Amino acid sequence: MEQQVNKGLKMNSRIGIVSRANYLTWQLN
């Protein structure tokens, strides 16, 4: 169970980083 929670957190952080990068590039354009 703990492993699945960690996996979910890793995926969420990766999605957050990607969405933040997309937001920054959108702001620059």
C-alpha cells in the first residue's frame, strides 16, 4: 500500500512539474 501511495505522489509531482513548465512557456509566448 505504501508503495502505491509513493508511486501516486511521484506521478502527481511529475504532472505538476510538466504543467508548471507548460504554464511558464505559455506565459512567455
